[in-house]
Amino acid sequence: MQGLILAILAYTIWGTFPLFFSYLSHVSPIEVTAHRIIWSLVATLTVGLLLKRGKHLWEALHNKTTLLWLGASSVFIAVNWLVYIWAVGQHRVLEASLGYFIMPLVSLLMGRLLLKESLHPLQAFAGGIAFLAVLWELWSFGSLPWVGVILSFAFAFYGLIRKIHPIDGINGLTIEALWLMPFVMLWIGWQSNSAQSILQFGENTTTTVLLISSGFLTALPLVLFAMATRRINLSIVGFIMYINPTIQFLIGVYVLDEHFPQARLVTFIIVWLAMLLFMAGMWQLQKQKQPAIRTE
């Protein structure tokens, strides 16, 4: 139950991200991503010190296996951040939300094939229906929704790595940010010395505050997500995340006023049906476990 609550909180926060990043659409996606990395590191180090996690961080930094795995996860999360920020700036929030609707299918397959996680038949059926939604999207629009595909696979692989090599959310994100910092510093240095620099930090107070806040806002749900993946199955984490794209979908249509083709409504209806079936499967599995617990 604790893992479920943590996952719901994380996905609800992520769902509101289009509103936040829409105010930074005038800033280069690369710069916003760079600031997310910098200020995420500041946030996690601060929280880690307050919670006295320094010893655990030091131990993780001296564990070569941990460093290598988190180096890989840092690449996936950086790709996810960059593509997502670009999508919001290009008024493609609905495509981004579609990607997060696809991601549970990817997590479902990874959990079953790689981690051998058990599934109820209704959950497997839900995965098949979600796949039909992807096929419908391809057929109705005649092209691969590359924004959604990149977002879904990048975050699904991120979740997989965090699942098979667990580390507490604060120190995990700290090390991932440390892996990415050399690239961030190189980019900032290159921009600072460029005649066509696009750096916006410090140009005005509002932009500066938003860029700094992006790191702290990024750290919170990622820490919650990492904590959740350690407590419940990856496939369950994947399907609970429908909260995130649903909120993004509503923001894209009703707040940001993005164009919403009728064919895409069919896509969302199909994936919502898949979500209901998956939740029904979860409930059935829980019912099956209860008698076994009472007899012990």
C-alpha cells in the first residue's frame, strides 16, 4: 500500500508538468534540461544532508556496479527530460501524454519477460488492448508518434534499471545528476563563449526563479518514483502511471488549448479501457492472496 501511494503522488506531480514548463517555452530545451540537472543535484544533496544520508551516498559512490547502473539510468532520464521539454515548447503536450500512455505497455512487457513478474489474465489482456491503441494511432495518423515512443521507452528503461538495481531515491538521483554534470558544464561553457549564446539564466527574475525551481520540482517525483519501484511490481507501477498522462491530456486540451483530432480520442478511449481492465486484474490478484494469508 505504501508503494502504491508513493507512485500515485509521483505521477500526479508529473501530470502537472506541462503547466510549469509552458512558462519556459521561450528558453532552449537544452538549457532547461541543463538547469533541471544542476538544481536537482542541489535539491538532492540538500535533502540528503538534512536526512543524514551522506554515509549511504559515500558508499554508493565507491560501488562500481552501482555507479555503472546509475550512469546508464542517467542517460535514459536525460533523454526523457529533453524530449519532453521540447514537446511542451512545441505545443505537443498531447503527443507527450500519448507517450506516457504507451509506457505502461513497455513496462508490462519488461516486467513479464525480464523480471518474470506474474500477471492476471485480465492484466495481460489489458496489455494487448493498449497495443491495439498504438496500432490505431499508427494507422489513423500514418506515421510513428516518435515523441511518444522515445518518452515511453526512455522512461520504461529508467524504471527497469531502478527496479533491478535499487537505491534510495535521493542518492540515486544525486549520482545520476553527478554523471550528467560534466556534459552540462561543457555545454554551458560553450554557450557562454559563443557569439550566438542562447543562455537565458539571469535575463529576468521570473525566468531565473522558474529555472531554479525546475530542479527542485524534478527531484520530488523522481524520488517518490524510485521509492515506489522498490515496493511494488514494475508492471503495476507502469499502469498506475496512467494518472500522469490523463492529467497532461486534460491540461493539453482544456488549459493549453491544443488541437485534438477525433481519431486521437479513440486512442485515449482504448487505453483508458486497458487501464480499467488492468486495475480489475490487480483487484482479482489481491482477492486471491487474502485467503492464503488468513490460513497461515
